[in-house]
Amino acid sequence: QVQLVESGGGLVQAGGSLRLSCAASGSIGSNNAMAWYRQTPEKQRELVAAVTSGGSTNYADFVKGRFTISRDNVKNTVYLQMNSLKPEDTAVYYCNVKRFGFLRAEYWGQGTQVTVSS
């Protein structure tokens, strides 16, 4: 069973930066994708950024140029560097891992709160 442990959320002023981390324990396979989603009470959960095991990345338009997703395949950890934060980035951020192939599965972290004050 894969468990995801997130860290790095908190309170920051607009224009500031935060770095989220998500460490996966257990086998996530060699063909997978790691991603960050976010959710507010007013919106459905939405994709922020994703990175595949091959290194391909995908970003939501609203974070392009501000956020950077990266991963450490040895540590099975995904990071989200968030710069130039805006109050509208305030949300609970969730780590997500999708394992592809025969043992296809999807896992979610518990969420970490990011609050950006104006």
C-alpha cells in the first residue's frame, strides 16, 4: 500500500514563496505520474501541475511561470515550488500519484493548507 506524506504548507504574504513536498512510501512502479491538485470550498479539486516518471510536465494555465513541479525518483518525492503567490492560490493542496500498467492504482495525500494573505 502506498502512503503519501505532504509537508510545506503554511501562511505567506502575497508575492512570497512556498515549497511543498510529498514523499511516497511503498511501490509506485516505474511508470507513474506524480501531481499536485488543489481545492477550495467554492471550487472542485483542480489539477495544478503533474510530472511523469519520464520527466514530462504539465501545468494549469493559472500557475504557468510561477510554479515549478519536480521529482526525485530515488526518494519517490515530488515537489512544488510556488513563487509569486497570490491570494487566489489559497487552497488545500493535495498530492496525487497514479501508478500505470497492470497494477494500476491512484493514491491521494491528506492535504496541506496554503494560505496567501493580501
